[in-house]
Amino acid sequence: MPSPKIEVFPLFDSTTGALKTGQTPTFSVYKDDLGNNLAQPAITELGGGFYKFTPTFADLTKGIVYAINPGAGNSPASYYRYMRPEDWHEDKLEDLEAIHLGRWKIHNSGPDANRLVLYKLDGVTVLKKFDLRDLAGNPTISLPFERLPV
């Protein structure tokens, strides 16, 4: 499941161009990709003229479109973005790194007999298990033809 990170944006004084603190930007739009209104997260000041909010996906099959009204005298006139749950798949990069660089073992006995077990980078925590089958579909540890997620 994707884990949204905070969205950060700056606010500038439209006259001087300096970062502006103490503002109260609001959402003018916060909807799913079908146009349904969503509960708006709170926008808070990070400091130094930067503001943040954390998006929440009510439905992992729908994106979020938002527009932020920064308030009078602030620049830019608005911020907007469309985001998808997939935008946070970087959470899976750690698992991909573990699959590529981490420990794996094909077990020939015990409860994991005829299984390929992939471990996280610590070499102990199980990431994923696969049953191994030969060309005829029989369990095997040698010459596997197919792996089936357990």
C-alpha cells in the first residue's frame, strides 16, 4: 500500500518575492479523479515560508486532484496537482533492493521444503516465499521451471 509523503510548497510575497510566513492557504479543490469531494487534510506551516499537508487516499484505485488558494498578496496565484496512489511506489524500492542484493535460499527439508525464500537485507526477515515446481509441475529444488507465490 502506498504511503503518501507530505506535500510541501512555498508561499512568496507577490510584491517583494520574499518567502512569506504566517499565512493560511486553503484548498479551493480537493477531489478524487471522478470529481467527488474528499475530506481535506490540514495545511500547516513548516516554517520559513514553507507549508505542508499529507494527502490521504480514501480509495487506492482513485487519484486526487487539488488546487491550493495561497491567499491575497501571495504568489503564485495557485498550486495544483494530480496525484495517484502509484506515485508512492518508491516504498517498494527497498524490497527490490533486497531481492536484488539480499539473501535467498532454496530449502530442501522442513516446512519450507521445495521453496525459494527471499529475505530482507538483514538476511533474517522473510520477504517472500515461492513454491518451486519442475516442468511436470512436481515440487523440486533442482531445475525449477516455475515458482508460485505462497
